[in-house]
Amino acid sequence: MAETHVLFVEDDDVIREATTLALERDGFVVTAMPDGLSGLESFRANRPDIALLDVMVPGMDGVSLCRRIRDESTVPVIMLSARADSIDVVLGLEAGADDYVTKPFDGSVLVARIRAVLRRFDHSGGPQNGGPGAADNGSDAERGVLSFGDLEVDTEGMEVRRAGAAVALTPTEMRLLLEFSSAPGTVLSRDRLLERVWDYDWGGDTRVVDVHVQRLRTKIGQDRIETVRGFGYKLKA
């Protein structure tokens, strides 16, 4: 199995060195950078498998770095924040991060979250690039294409089209849409989505779900996913 390359951007020398050693002990290859600008240069030069970005780093903060990475790639991104209730958590998720971990963190927890994000990426068929669809032979159902009005979800080719135009989704967004499209009209709770999409087997922060649903809405249509207050969300059949 190929080694997983992690880009780690953290300005605190002690945290950067200790976390790098912990990740390397678990078999990861780590490139650690002390600021956002060097992190962006390293990302472009090395194209890592996943990026760990501290929110508060000099030169270019982690949220801005996440946006720059997301403009160029669907590589998984995990934000690191010192406060669980910080607005930086939401800003990072809105910038395109797939998940976040609160500092101080246990090394085993960080590794588990990294592996969970990587599993989502692998199970979504890799980056979702909005490329051409499958060959036009057989029915849509036979090709694994689900239609919801002008929205088409190719569950085999991992591609999405809206009114015939390709829609580029991150792997996490694709997993979320697949979960909704597998049960159209059914209300899915935030806890269920955390378990099925984020691989959480314990109660996590539902802000992760809310922000990703909003991001998905901006791409497939604001009225496509309905909020059912007090219960969760559902995809309009």
C-alpha cells in the first residue's frame, strides 16, 4: 500500500514536531511547514494526500490557505482550532475543509480522524472533477443515474449534473449527496449523517453537517435539500 503523504501546517514548534513524530510512527509521510505561504508552496510542489491546517498561522492564515487549496484541488482538508466554539471552525468548514479537530488533541484521535476522512475520499471514487458522464447505453437506472428534476447523480461514475452542466463536488459533498439520494423524501438526522458520511460512531459537532449541507445547496440548488426543523434534512423527491 502506498504511503499517505500529509501536509501539516502549524506555527508552534513544539506541536509541529510532536505531531509530526506521532504521525510518522503511524506510518504517514509528513511534510511540516511553519506558515501558510510555505504551506501553499509545499502543497503545489508535492500534492499531498491530505492537509492538516492550523487556523492561526502567520503569512496566510489556515482558512485562507484552505480556500486556495480548494480552488485547485479536492484533496481532503482537516482544520485544527484551539477553541471548539470558535467562529474559525465554521469559517474553515465554509472555506472547504472536510472536518476539524480541536486543540489540544490526542494523537490517536487525530489519526482516527485522518483515516476517516481518507476513507470517505477513497469510497467516493477519488476527486470529483465534473468530467464527462458514462457512455449513453442502457437506461439511466442501469447506469446508476438517479434523477431529481434537473439534478442527475451518477452513483457509479461519481458525477453530478444540474440542468446538463457538470457540478464539481468534494468527496465529502459527494458522500453527503449520495446519502440523501439513496433515500429521497426521507428525513435524515444530523446524527445519522455524522455516522454515515463522517464515519463518527459517537456524537460529533453537528455544525460540520450544517455547513456542508449549505455548501451542497449552493451547488445543486438552494431548494433541493429541505430543512425539517428539530429533525434534520431531506432531499426533495
